[in-house]
Amino acid sequence: MWRRGIRMVVLGAALVVLVGCGSKTVESDANAEEATRAGTATAWTRAAPIRINGVRTADGGRSLVVDAQVPDGAPDCVRGLRGELHTVEHGTVYVMVTLETRSLDQDAGCTETQRVEATVKLGEALGSRRVMVNSGAVFTPVGATPPALRQCGENGCDPTPSRCTSSSYRQAVNDTDIPQHTSWEERGCDDTWLVLDLSTRMGPVCGGSDDGCSSSGISQRWFYRAETSGWQPVTMNGDAGCAGIHKLLPELPERLCASLPRLDRG
């Protein structure tokens, strides 16, 4: 008995208690829970912003200020926001904007967003070079209003000029907030203004011509103004002649609206 008691004291220092022929490690449940909470509270992950809203130049073009959308909604959702110059190649400046966030932790409460700015120092003035942020969004100073850069779209950084051509009309339709697969009919065009009737077929997916399915058309008349980035949608109006549209665009030349028929909305 004396030898067994000594053994229990010695092993007790290692938090092991002998029970019959077995053993059990003694731990504090409270300490374990505290460790789990501490681990959760420091579950920071390096990530990219949710979205890049825009880029502008600063410091005479030697710096870029990146406007980004990041997680918010609770204390300490974001830390370590960082903007870095990655490389400059083939007329493009590649920059990286990163941050540390707890938004991946569902219990952190970072379910909202906020806008922040990250500054990227360049070795020299940007000039006419493009900027790519995080291998995604591309911005260019060409055709932009300084100090802001213009974001390049699905038509690239060099859009089709505002001309009275089919390719120019196609880009105008692509830049209009309408469904895909929309057709157009030109109603008037000059060096400054463009009038298009847009038609979109809407309806159920049909298997054949005899299954009772039918579709209807939605028509809109859009007026566009020529900008350096291409035709930009300005307003809609489906009235006949100039009376209706001149209430919205009095500067539109009468020759482009005088003969407009009333729009059939389908």
C-alpha cells in the first residue's frame, strides 16, 4: 500500500489519476472552452476585398487610391488592409489589395459591408498605363475624368467609337440594363445622338410548336449620347414624335424624333 500511494503522488503531478487498473487524464472543461473561444476570436484569414469599386490617382499620378468593399457589421471585422505594387508589364500596372478578415467565421457577425480605401505607391507616374487590381478588375486613364480611372467593361478598355454602325449599336445595347438576347432597330443617329428600339422576347421554355406555349415581346425605346467610352444610355420614351422626348431631352435634334412612331410595347 505504501508503494502504491507513492506512485499516485508522483503521477498526480502529471494530472493522471489511477482508477483501478486503468487511467484517466484530468482536464478543466472551463479551460478548454476558454481556449476554444480564444481560438475563434483570432481566426483571421488573409483575403481580397469583396469588390473593387474604383481607382483614382494621387500624388501627381505616383500613387493609386483603390476604393474597395470589405466586410463589416461587428467590431474587428477587418484589419491589415494593404495595397501593394506587384509588377509593371506591357503597359499595365498590376496591384494587389488584401486584408485580414473574420467574416469566414459565422459567429463573428461580419454580415454587412463598408467602403475603404487602400493606397498603392508607384515608382513613377501612372501616365497612360492601365491598372489591374487583384488579377481581376481593369481600369484605364484613357477616356476618364481625372483623377478617377475608367473601369474597362466586357468590351475591353478600347470600346467601339460612337458611330452610326452595327458594331457600335451592339455595344450600346450591351451597355444598357436590359435582358440578354435583345434585338434592336435603329430609329435615328448622328454624331451625338442615337435612338434605338429594343425588343426582348419573354415567355416560358417551350418544347415544340404544338405544346400550347407562347411568348410575348417587351419593347423599349432608348436614347443614347456619344461619350469617349462609347454610346451611353440616357433615357427612355415611347411617345410618337418629339413632344414626349423633348420633355426629357430638349436638346435632342428634331430631325431625330419628328418621324418617330408610337412604340408598340408588344
